[in-house]
Amino acid sequence: LRAYETQDGDRRVVVKRPAPPDAPPMRAGQEVSIRNERHALERLSGHPALIELCGSGTFRVGGHTHEYIVMELADGAIVEEEVLELAKEDRQLPELESLVIVDGLLDLLAYAHDRGVIYNDVDTKHLFWDRARYRLKVIDWGNAVFVDEPGATPTATRASDIFQCGELLYFIFTGGMRLSTESNDGGESFFVNFGPYAERIPARLQAILTRAVHPDPQRRFGSINQLREALAEYRQPLERVRDEIIG
């Protein structure tokens, strides 16, 4: 639910809570996701790309008490919608701008991994890009996995986030296509099929993306920071050209 925080200058916020019309078992499942998100936002609080947790509390429905959380409303455009709208005109987000957006995400994921949190839901629909402020916000941490909790049996790993980042890169640079890969011998001949976009996407960027989504986790980047460093190295010449133009 969108709302205004009347005790904070009518700040725009989002209230996430179980849906009252749903059956109790469904509301219970929704509450697990909400509690998970609150835990992740508390643990990662302070990162500039993270949506801010503004508050939490409880309410009652049908004799049952449920939790809710209040978060800031993310400004900007949803990256997924931007990619798909541009694709209708056979256009794409500018390459450098796309890489800056992804770098902000990777910085947040590295911060999360250092604190035992796996995002486990990397998707362009969760990225809000405010072009006017050049600011990224990442939402929806309900699927987060905490790898350092006693007795936890993680359903995702750091390598899972790396793979999902590869999927995200593929989606952005192919104008909204879903990842397509081929392999005939257990990974030895694995390659990513870029389809009609193969000639548009530089070979170096294709190689980085391919390594990120390799089916063998041992052949992927060893960490989010390694992926980020590879993309930063690729981005440097683009930034130099931009700086020369501005200069």
C-alpha cells in the first residue's frame, strides 16, 4: 500500500502487510516474507542503494496478529519497464548508464554478502533508477537468505546471486530477452546464445556475462567483487570517452 508518513512531513512510503482477504495459511506465508525482508533491511541499513526501512508493527485480522513493515517509496523508473519500452523502438539503455546501474547493484550485493545475506531475487523489476539524481534503489528482499544463522540450511548461495546478475545483464543488453544457453557435454562447450544481439554486444562483455552464468559454479566469478571488477575494467574506456567529451 502507498501511504504518507504524516509525522515526517508527509513523506511517501510503502506499507507491506499480509492481505486481509486471503486465507490464514496464505497470510502466514506472506508474513514470513515480510519478516524476512525486515530482517534483511535492518542488517543492511545504511547502504545508499538499499530501500530504507521506516518502521514496523502489528495488526489484527480475524483474531490473528500479523506483522507489517513501512519502507520509503523508491523514486525513479523501474529498469525492467525502461528496457522493454526502449526495445519496442529497437533501442537500448545507453551502455555506460546500464553499467553504472549494475555497478550500484553489485556494490550493494557485495555489502550484503559480507554480512551473511544472499539477495536471491536479482531482477530488473526490483531496480528503481532515478536518472535525474543518478541514484539506484533496490527493493523486495523477502526472498533473502541468511547464511550465518544457527541451524540455517541455505537454499541459495553467493554463487546464486552471481548467476542472477548474469541473467540481469543479459536481459538489459538484449532488450528484454530471457537468458538462452547451450551446452552439450556438461559445460565444456557451454555458451550463451545472444541471438540477433550478438553483433551489438562487445565480445569482452559477452565473455563476462558468459562466465557469470556458467552452469558450473566453480567456473563462475568467485565473488560479486570479482564480477564487479571485471565490469569496472570494461567500463573504464567508456568513462574516459565521456570525460573527454565533458572536458
